[in-house]
Amino acid sequence: MTGDIFLKTVSHFFPKLTKWLASVDDPRNENKIIYGPSHLLWLGIFLFLLRLGSKRKIKYKLATKDFLDNLNKLCAGYAEKVAHHDTVEYLCQRLDPEELYVVRQNMVYRLIRMKALDRFRLLGDYFMIAVDGTGHMVFKERHCPHCLTKEKDGKILYYYHNVLEAKIITGTGLAISVETEFILNSDGATKQDCELNAFYRMAKRLKKRFPQLAICLLLDSLYAAGPVMDIAEKYGWKYITTFKEGSMPERYEEFTRLKSLSTGNRKETEEDEAVRKYGWVNGIDHKGNFFDVIELDETTLDKKTRFVFMTNFKVGKNNIVKIAKGGRLRWKIENEGFNIQKNRGFNLEHPYSQDEISMKNLYLLLQIAYMISQLMEKGSLLKQRIQKVFGSATMLFEQLLEDLRTRPIGNNFSNKPIQIRLSSFP
Ligand SMILES: [Zn+2]
């Protein structure tokens, strides 16, 4: 039953999640509302986890006796009825987003400490964190003082909000949000905020929140830049960055020249009907930061693809295949990360709220819901059955919605600790 799978997944991976949600600094000091923050925030998580599509559905779909009992069980609290969606919005407008950043940070810490992600580490050590920006909201009219603007011929075409995400990526298709930076203009700014500036702000917080974490950033060619390399060296991070001629023309020329000299740096593999030819160059100096370059020409039955990466890993015959494989995972932030959150029922770009604070909080609740969703999908309680029984993940969560609305969960729960392994297949 999906309700029990949900409850087991949450209690296995995040036994303290409700406690973390309950302990956010609830700014409603008037104490007029009977609902605790965990009740309201769980409803916010269910809005996304159950793919409700709009806040209104909280009232239409979740106001059943069984759902209330299930929610009370989850919150270890007692509410007489399921809160109205306006009450969820009321909290989201007042809650400092930092509170939810901390909840998410606790969740990621927990996954790391319990070693759930250990076998996905690059070269056995590094968590691969892809960083990329994407669209969040678009408006015809100015929506808030922080909107970015798209102009053409001096005329404003539309207003928008973007967001920069850092997600732990695995070859099996997990994309776990670890840091978020909203790309927005600060008050009175004449220059538009941009992805790189957002990255500089994000990097500081990522280091502060995860000071000990062995990180390898997966970056696109926008990040092939001196200041990004400075940050990586300063924080002790590795990076694998798409290297294009246009991003650093002089360095690229140097790479081409050195390549013709270092003819010994070659490796070839044949696997899965693909021939891969690797080449590398060591020790290119960019203003005191040294990096290596990897090139990979892949030939399959129907196409040829070429990849070039720059990295501060010391590249050699023994690690080049793994490093290149890591670099190629970067696109997963677009697919497993953004596309799924925009389509498949999460409706990332849907204006769940017009309020600028609430928008951020709902975005963070979406990331928390998506983390739970992926762990349910990829966890060993389900993996073998998802295709057979549900056909697709979307149907699984339709079933979960139905189960939570109509049946009590967790009644047959034993106190025996359970093990949930994450799938090693995509
Ligand atoms: Zn705005």
C-alpha cells in the first residue's frame, strides 16, 4: 500500500522531519490560528508530492476524515480539521525562507550521514553537485520590485524570476536540491542580476552550510571563468566544466597546442556499442590556477559526439573515464531536475502564490517534496513494482493521494528498523 511506503520512506530517511518542520520560527505570534507549522508545512509538501497542481485542491482533495487522521499521525499532533489553503498561504507569506533552507539542509545532512548516497560519489570521494539556472515565473506586468526584465528595442517584453539551483546528481537519476539562489534584482539595482552573480552568492552559503563536504561541481561553459576557479580553489572544491573555445579563447588555443605535443595522453574504450576516444592535457595555467583538459570523442551506431571539459582533478589514464562520465552527468540537472519539476505534475512555473516571500517558500517546499518523491521511487520498497504495478511515477502518486484520502496509514507498523536501499539503476 502506497501510504505505508510513504510513511516508511519518510521515517527511514528523515525520522525527524516533522520535528524540523514544527520547530521553524513561526512568525504568527498572535496565536489566533490553531494549526502548528508542521501541519501547514506538511500540507505544502503534499501540494507538490501529490501533484495537486494548485493550492485550492488542498481543500477539495484533502479535507477527508482519513486524510486528517493520517496528517495528525504524521504530525503527532491533533487538529480538528485539515487547514484551509489560505492558512497555508498565510504562513508561507510570513515565514522567513531561511527556516526552510535549514530544514532542507538537515535533510541533506541526514542522507549524507546515513551514507545513503555514498556509492554515487565520484572516485569514491566527491558528491557531484550540478549548478544551473532555470526560469521560475514569467509575468506580463511588473509583479514586484525585484522582477528581472526582458527588453527588446528599449521596450519591456515581459517580467520574470529565475532561480539558480545546486543539486546532488547521480548516474541513477537522483537530483537532490542542496542549495537555491533566487536570481532577482535587489532594490534600486540598475544592473540586472545574472546567473554568475547568483553563483557567487550561492557558493558562499554552500560552503557555510556544508563546510566539510567533498564537492565536485558540474558546470556548463558559462562557468569557465577565472573567478569561478578562484572560488573552487579557495573552498577546496573540484570542478568539471564544459570547455568551449569562446569562453577562454587563449586558454583553448593553448590546450590545442599542448594536445599536439602530448600525443601519449590517449585512451580508448569500447563498451555498450560505443567507441570512446579520450585525450587529455595537464597543467594549463590561468592566472595562477592550474587545470587539466579532457576531450572525449564518442562514436555510436548512429552518431558522433564530442565533449571537452576543464577540471582541477589531476587527470591521467586511471581516472579519465570516471571523470569524463561525471562531467557528462551535468545535463541531468536539466532533465531529472528542472524538466520533471516543470512538467510531471509539480508545476514549478505555476504561480502558486503572487506573494514574493510565499513564492520562495513554496519553491523550497517543492524541493523537499521532490526529495521524498525520488526516495520513494528509487527506494527498494518499490523499485521492482513501480513499472509492474503503477506503470509510471505519476500513477504511483495518484494512488498515494487516493490512499491518504481514504485509508489510515501505518496501522500495521512494526517497530523493527527497516533498510531501504536506493536503486543502482537509472
Ligand atoms: Zn517579481
